[in-house]
Amino acid sequence: MNRLLSTAAVAALLLATTTAAAQDSKTDHSGHAAHGTAHKAHAGHGAVDHAAMAKAEFAKLDANKDGVVAKGEVPKAHGLLSHFAMLDINKDGKLSQAEFAKHHGL
């Protein structure tokens, strides 16, 4: 049951991230180079490099570049906010790269 909820939460997070990225693309193009690189690397294979995409999204969210994503760094319209507490496994108010990756299925 927990695995099902976790899988559903990851799917919702990825959908929200994709939706937020699409909305951001109208005004904010930072981070798109890494995202594009991930797609180009696998364009011929029909696969998407989810690890590279998650890493690029983490880097974009880590505004102060301290290696963690604090809740205050996440834009208010970003879907991650509604899942932040669940993703913050150690409840320190920040998402480490490991916490972020784990919930992206990496």
C-alpha cells in the first residue's frame, strides 16, 4: 500500500514538474540546456534520461546552490510544494539530492 502511494506521489510530482516546466518555459529558460542535453542523448533510442532530468530540476530548484532544496526555494506554483513534507524523509525542512532522487525512482 505504501509503495502504491509512493508511486502515485512520484507520478503526480513528475506530472506537476512537467506542467510547471512547460509554464515556466514561456518566461524562464534557465536549466533548459541540461534538460535538452538529456533528451538529445537519448533521442535516437526513444528513451528519456530521467536521472539527468531530475538532476537538472534539482539544480534549478537549488537557487542558492548549497546542495539542498529548502521549501522556500520552491516556486509557489510548483507541484513539488504539495509533496514536500512527504519527500523530506528526515524532516529537516530541506530536500537532499538523495531524497529528491529517491522519490523520482532513481
